[in-house]
Amino acid sequence: MHDSIVSEAHRPFDLARLELARLGPDQSLELCFRRICEIASETLNVNRVGIWFFIAHRTALRCANLYERDSGEHSTGVTLQVEDFPAYFAALERRRSIPAEVATEDPRTNQLADRYLQPLGISSLLDAPIYRDGKVIGVVCHEHTGTLREWTTEERDFVSSIADFVTLKLKSADLSEARTVLRQTDDVLFSLERAESMTRIVTEAAHDFKNILTVVIGFANELTHANDMPGHLREMAAHILKAGERGSELVRQMTAYGHTESNEPEAISVGDAVRRMLPLLRTATGSSCRLNVEIESDTGRVFLDPSQLERVVCNLVMNARDAMPSGGVVQLRVATEELGDALHTASKFATLTVSDSGAGMDQATQAKMFEPFFTTKPRGQGTGLGLAIVQRIVDRAGGLIRIESEPGRGTKVHVYFPFVSRL
């Protein structure tokens, strides 16, 4: 009788393993990951299951597939920075599985509480590291919403076998496809590494430049207020002071570029965040331009620092305004979109689109527009760092940017932020 009860308890897990084993070698990793998440979600009765891999020399974790059973949808691309949640990532390296029954209080997972777990209604976690050649390369996350969940021994064993199955599929996959999944040679990694190198250069230069400018501005200010200074020299000192102040603004922008990293990302609604910004945006666009806003009622949630999202929106809206010096309409739209890339063909994104009817850009300009210090504005009117900051923030969030523009036909900038939750 006892053996029969044990057998029945194991039956759902055995059936799930059998179904996983039927995922043939001819199926792409994308489809395999989708089915793995769906099977794990149904078997464990959890709402959210995700497969994540380390990227950028293990400084970040990027989602290869996130399945939400309530909506039946898959998404990809959400990125967590290792430095933001050190206790959790340390636990991944030490444990075969992380069964956090009270995830908001467990010392291994409580750093996720305020910014990830509570906003998404996640009460309990059961996560299993993905190993390859003895090294942790990722994690399969099982996120239970609602009442607290106590994980059984069978459930812990099952999630470890799920992680092992992911490793098996990676090993049996085409080499080029596996490399793409692990993100060791893809454009996102290259962009992040290039940005990190540029950041170090810009930040160091800004620090030294600031010290020099402090001296220049100080002396110039003294000279402009000296009573015995001849008029023409006082005028020259005023020019020096003005140039120094412009230099200080450049230093401020350089420093801002060097501090686009954030240790306060959280699950937020892009639509709600933009609504709160509207009074500021309408004031900033001025009287010569009109701001038209369209926000869908449900734009899901993304994992991003709200202040960084504000920087993205403000930079794009101000650029659209500046592209129409004689006035016009700045269109701002927040929506959702299904988008594919080289690996994923049906992933959901929250989209932010800013458009203008200005001069537009040719292909050569578009190719350079996100490079630090590149600007099409007249000399002295732009630092060329605004869009570089936008690019860096979006990259770190696991998103992407697409441009539509032609000379004389205006510009549309589409920013895509990957869903961390559809609901």
C-alpha cells in the first residue's frame, strides 16, 4: 500500500520527464526552452518559469525564456545585474537547488524582495542552477505566486533534473545555436563591453577636467568682480567664465554617462511611469511644440530603474523637440509588441516610440547617432551624450532600439523593453 502511494506521488514527475525526453533533437533550442518552461509550470503548478543564462563575463543574467501560465505568453531578454543581488548569485554557486519557501525573507533571496518578488506577487521560489562542465552557466527559476509554498523533496529533485535537461539540450544543439543562446558572441555582449570601456575613459577624463575647470571658473569669477579691472579685461574674464560654465555642463553630461548603471531596478509599468512624467514633458517641449501621448491600458512590467526610464524618455522627447526648431508635434506612444530576433520569434516587449516631423537622418547619421560625443546640433549646443546614455540604459535592461528615419521625413525611435511580467 505504501509503495503504491509513493508511486502515485512520483507519477506526475515521471510523466513530465518522459514528455521532456520526447523533445526531439530536430527542435530548435527556442522551442525546447518554451516547452521545458510550460511542462515545469504545469507539473509544479507554478505560474512563472524562466530559463536564464549568464552573459558579459558573468556580470549579468539574461532570460532566454520566461513563461507565464496565467497569460499563456512567453517573453525573453530581461536582464539582472549580478552586483544588484549578490547573495542570490552566491547561493547559485553553492547549492544544487534554492528552495525558498518565504522568498521575501530567505537570506538567499530577500535582496529580490522589494524590487522583483513583491511587485510581481511572488511568494516562494524553487530555483536550480544550470551546470556545464562543472560550472554554473545559468538557472531555471520556478516562481510561485499567491500563498506560501513548501517544496517537497520530489519537487526539489525534479527542478534539478529540469536544469540537467537544459544542459543536455545545449550539448546536443548545433554549436552556433548554443553559442547564440549563451550570448558569448552576440551584439548585446559586444555593445555592453564597448560601453564599459568607453565609460572608464569618459569618467576618468571628466574627473580630471572637473578639477581643472574648478580652478579656471574660480579665477575667472574673481576677475569679473575685481573693481580695479579694466573694462575690456573684465569682458574677457566674463567670456572665460561663460566658457568654463559650458565646460562644467559637459562634465556633468560626461559624469551622467559614467553613471548609467543602477542598483535600483524594479518591476515597473512603463505606461504608469510615463503618465507620471507628462506634466514635466509638456513643460519641457515648450510652447512651439505640442506633445501628443498615447498609452495603452496594459503595458505589462519591465525590470528597470524608474529614474533610468525617465532619462530615456526625456532624452528622446527633447531630441524630437530639437529636431523641429520651427515647431511641430512630438508623438509619444507606449504600447506592447511581439517581436522576434535571431533566437526568439514570439517574445513580448513594452514599447516606447517617440517620433517627430523634423529634418530626418540619412543612413550614415543613423549609424553614428548613438556614439558618444556624436551630435548633429550646432557647435556648443549639444554634447553628443544624450543618445549614448539612452543606448547604454536600454542595453543593460536587455532591450533594443530601432530607428525609422529618412531625410526630410522625420524620425521615429522605437525602444523595446523585455517583459518581466505580462500582467
